[in-house]
Amino acid sequence: MAFQFPAVIHASRMTFPKAELWVPVVSGLQNAAARNTINESIRHTVRQLISEQGTLEDPRAEMLGYFEIKTNEKNVLSLSLFNYAYTGGAHGLTLQQSLTFETGTGKSYSLSELFKPGSPYIHRLSEIIKRQIAAREIAVLDPFESIRADQPFYIADRALVIYFALYELTPYAFGFPYFPISVYDLYDIINPTGPLAPMSVND
């Protein structure tokens, strides 16, 4: 596979009353349309997270947005956007949304698109997570049965990382539960044209 230059990413500061947001801006891609598509998707997700947090009318309210780059290689960009807000009550709440793109085209991938059509990816991933919950002795709010078809994820190194929102699987104090799954454990069901495929190549 030909060498793919990573995307160039810088942080853009956005503020409004009681809020400071650091938003990733992508440049350095050969395809300008792909760059624009990726940046618009990021901005849309940032706005969505702000909306989900609700109002900042409480005098003590505050909001902080930030991001983490998980993968930026092999024509794949995977990142997580975070939004912390205190709007009153015992503590604030952090929301997380991850996006995974093919940088050559700007295409954004859903979880199902990482796998071959018709493959039992939900069952496979759920069984691996069940084993990790038991091995790591993770205290769950209710017995874990299965991920959702659209369970959030990102790609990091040579792993697919499935995660859950605060309160979705574990108590608040546990934070975000992350479950890294090696691409080599999924090799037979990976979509050969999707973003997991280049991560499974030893180059």
C-alpha cells in the first residue's frame, strides 16, 4: 500500500458565555471536498453535543469541549469529541461522540460498515465484551447482554474500541467503559474496503 500522509489537525478555540470549546480542524488533505466534508461533520457533532447538554442558565454553569485523536494514519482518521457541562446538581456530565473517516473521500463510517454485510458483528463483539467484563471484574448496573447496532466506537492502533456512555453500563464513578478489541480477533468479518482493513496489515 502506498504511503498515506496523515491529516494535519489543529485546535480551533470557540467561546460563548460560560463555555470554551476546542474543536479539531482538519487540513493537509489532497481532496478538498473530503476535507470540507470531514470538518462539517465535526462541527455538526460539536453542535449536537452542545444541544444535548441543555441550558447554561444556572449561575454556576460552565461548559468545556475538547477532543482526542485516536488514529491518523493509513487514510484513516478516528477521533473523539468530548463535552463537559455543569448545569446544576451534584456533578457535571461529560458526553463523548467519536467519528471515523476515510481521509481520501471524507466518508464517515458507522459500526456496521466496518464489517462484511450480513456478518454477525453484534454477537461477536458482545461476546468479547462479556469476557472482558468478567476478566476485568467490571461492576455493571445490569447484566450485559449485547451492544447496540450503532454502539459508539473509535479505532486506535490496531484495535477497535467499543465504549458506553456514562450510566449506560456502569456507575458514574467508573467513567466511560472502554473495550479494546484487536483487529486480528475480527479478521474474518472485517470489511475489506473499510477502515479496519488497513489496520490488520502488518506493514
